[in-house]
Amino acid sequence: MMEKLTTGVDIQVPKNFYSGATYVVGESVAALMKNGVQAFHRTVDEKVAGFDLTSLQWAPLVLLASGKASTAAELARCNNVDTSTMTRMLDRLENKSLIIRKRNTADRRVLDIKLTAEGRRLAEKIPAIIAESLNQHLRGFSREEFDTLLILLRRFNAGEQKPG
């Protein structure tokens, strides 16, 4: 299959990169990305350990502070965990006085989650730690390599969409 790049160059694009016969556990693009994400989370976890937080705890704080999520179900989806796991995590955050849960007035089945003042204070510190950790993992990349990585990851993520 030929694909024309934006530069106007024709390239050969294989239909499939993997087969069951040649697949090597731990060496696929997905496994390498997962390992990278796990390594990144370990790096952030080390840096937030002084705040008594883990990745399953700091990520919801950042999502709540950014307005990207406000319920256990939304937080679970964003963190790729089931709702019961997120509920237990929210119990821990509530016991640390970092969040409060209030019944939603429009839908009494839903609990809205808000940061406390202390939760917001911690959540405001975490983006700088995330940036520092990302930069640590990207050390040695050129600007061009970084830009290419972003393009390739976006293309890979777009592959989840079913062909039309």
C-alpha cells in the first residue's frame, strides 16, 4: 500500500506490522508505551512521596483541579480503572481531607467531588512535578524527535477509531 506524505513523498506502508508467529511479548509498541507510562508514574510517585500520595491519588487531584472530571465515574474513565477502585481511592483522599463528596442536586445518585483547600494546594504543585518528570524521561531527545514522537503517538491513538 502506498501512502503520500505531506512532503509529497510516496512511501511503502505495510498492511500489518505484527503477526502471531512473530509477536514477542514485551516488545510490541503497546507494551513499550505501557512500560514508559509505568516508568513515568514511578518517577512522579517518587517526587510526590513527600506529600503522601501515589499515582492513583495524585492523578485524580490534578483532574479535579483542571475541571476534566468531577465524579467517581469520570475519574475512573480518565484513569483507566474501574469505578470501585476509584471509589476506594477517593475514600483515601477523603480520609486525608483532600476532597469532599456531595450529593448532586440534579441527580441524587451522583456524588460530585470537590477539592478541599488542602487538596487544591497539593493539586497546584503537581503539574510542575509532572513536567519535571516528563522532561527527565525526554532528556536527550532533540526538539525534532520530541515533535515526531507526539505526531506518532497521536496517530497511534487515532488508530483506536474503527474504520468507517
